[in-house]
Amino acid sequence: MPRHQQETPHPAHIVRLPAPPAPPAAPAPLEVVRTPTGNAEVDARLQRLADADHLATDGHIEVYEDVHRGLRDTLTALDAHPGPPAPSGAPHTSYDRS
């Protein structure tokens, strides 16, 4: 074989490199329906979850932690302001025949 020609490598000697990783997918809205609760503070906190729809996955945790913290604070405030007192006295049952 003349010197200026190169031999074609045998197929067993060809090294195949892995394909480069695909770029990450763009954020896509989850389109989760948020049903109003009737409590404006809770509804505002739940609406904040929509912000995660426009973030990459690694940005979701910040939104979830913020919503969790806000819901916890809102529920704690509700516990601090109890409703009307329970009725006093023993309950009367209709099956008591004494």
C-alpha cells in the first residue's frame, strides 16, 4: 500500500463517543387548578404557586417554601384568634330515658 493512503480502521477499533446531553427543557406550566378556599390570605398564598410555572425545576423549592411559610403563618394566626366559646353544660341525647 502506498504511504500517502491511510488504512480505514477496522470496525472493532472504532470508539463511539456518547451523544452530548440534550439541553434542559424550557419551563412548562403545570396548569394545576387552584380552587378558592374562601380565605383571602390562603387564596393569595396558593396563587403564588403559579409562579413556579415559569421557573426551572431548581427554582420551585423557593416558591414552595415561601408558600408553606405563608400558609403556616396564616393558619397560626387563625389559631390565635379562636372562634366563639363552645356551649356550656353536658349535651342532652334523645336516647337518654332516665
